[in-house]
Amino acid sequence: MSSDPKKLFTTAENFKLLREKLGEYKTLPSEEETREFMPFLDEIYRIWRINNPSPDIELLEKKAKARREFVRKLGTRND
């Protein structure tokens, strides 16, 4: 890892640390795990929608623009 304080908390360094922590864990969840998780996810989404009834379109546009810029810089997708 870089000793430069400016690079300490960059996205690339964070992903590098995450990959090291997860190791070779690359399997998808089983159907049983998915079935157990879906009701929990539905409940969390229902609570979130109660607390966030209307989407902020301007914020969504900013997020979409930031994501496009991030993907472009990574070079993982050609537009």
C-alpha cells in the first residue's frame, strides 16, 4: 500500500484492501441463501421508501453523472 497520505483513502486502495480481505471468495450465494435474504431486502426497501417518499431527481442526475465519469476513467466500458 502507498505511504503517500493523499493516496491512503483512494478508491483504488480501498478496493485493493477489500480484495485482500475477501481473498478468493468469489462464489455467488446459493438459492437457499437468496431465498432467505429476499424478505429482509424487501422489508428494508419498504422502510426506506417510507422515509424517502419522493426521489430527488437532481441528486440522481449528479450520481449518474459521477458514475459515468468513474466508469469512463476506469475504462471498463466504451461509449
